Amino acid sequence: MTGRLYGIGIGPGDPELLTMKAFRVLRSSSVVAYPMSDSGRKLARSIVAEYLRPEQIEVPMYFPFKLEESAQPYYDKAAETLAEHLEAGRDVAVLCEGDPFFFGSFMYLYNRLSDRFQTEVIPGVSCVMASPAILGTPLTYRNDVFMVVSAILPEEELASRLSVADAAAIIKLGKHFNKVVSVLKQLGLYDRAKYIERATMPDQRVVPIDQMNPAEVPYFSMIVIPSQWQP
């Protein structure tokens, strides 16, 4: 009998935002797999480290998150490694920051393995939901159109998409911060926009946009544009 594959959303960074189901599956799985950066950082593992059991088999998976290098061969290799554990009858829990199906790296493993092994996805709290809570700003009301856009988009496309949204979250800011600020000013959204980085993590920061140093904006940062409707 083969093992079962789980994609576990572990939330944006606060270990207490792990759901009860994610906690149960994490504790009961024989194998725990998680992404690892080229510097050896294991962010997802660090979030749930206190919940891991010593006897669990850990599988770090290196994925190059770089535009100049395809991650596909690395997903292939990781899937082969996890398939060996599943064939041996061991349940595998793959950790995913936020939610597995919301810009999650687990999606690439799901596409490679879910037709061969029983698979279950356990949703998690995404940074898009956690950030407005930290910022203390209601996000959407009634029939608002909410949009999540990547800061990596070209300036013209970013402006076009944001122009039709009532509320928005702009993710993956990093080196694109100045471009996003320019678009917000063009559209008259600058005064409503709120900045947050590493939401719910120990090094979380909430900073007024006009006080941010563009050179210090990390990848795990976001600008939230809440609804302008006030009941």
C-alpha cells in the first residue's frame, strides 16, 4: 500500500496560525518535506520546527527561485524523491508557506504526483489575508472587486489591472517597489496604500510607504489597498 501525499499550508509565519488539521497531519506523517533556498535557509521548516518529531524523516528540497534558471528539473527531482517514500508506504507532508494552491511551490509537485498517489491539500492562511489583519484595515465590503497582482508585472499592465479594482494586494514587491509607487501615484491610490513586510513573522515590519528605503524592500513584502467604501 502506498503512502498518502499531503500539501500543508502552514500560514504566513506565525506558528499559531497553523490549522488544527494541518497540525494533526504534520505530526502524524512519516516524512516531512520543505523548500530550501540556495543559502540553505529553510523558512517553512522554521515556522513549524517546534511541532516536528525527532523520528520523522526530513527531506529538504532545493528550488532555484531565479528568472535565469528553470526550477522545473528540480521539481522533477524532488517529485522522484517523494515518490520513493510514497511507494514505500510512507505518508509525506509537504510544507508550504501560506496556502499550497496560492502561489505555492507545492502546486508543481501536485501536478507531478497527484495522478499516481492519493493526495490531499490542506489550505492555509495566506499573507494576503493576514496582512490586512495586522494592518488593522478592513479589506473589502459588499460587492467590491478584490485583486491580487504581482509587482513583477510591467508598469503599464500593473496600472491597467489596478485601475479596475476596488481593493488590491500587490505582492512580491522587492526591487519593483519604485515602479509600484509610481503606478499608485498615477492612479490616485497612493494615500490609501499600506506597506507591510514579513507579515506575522518575528521580524515583521509595518512602515509608512513614504518612509521606506526602496533598496531595503524584501521579496516578502506587500502593499495593501483597502476598499475606499466606508459604511
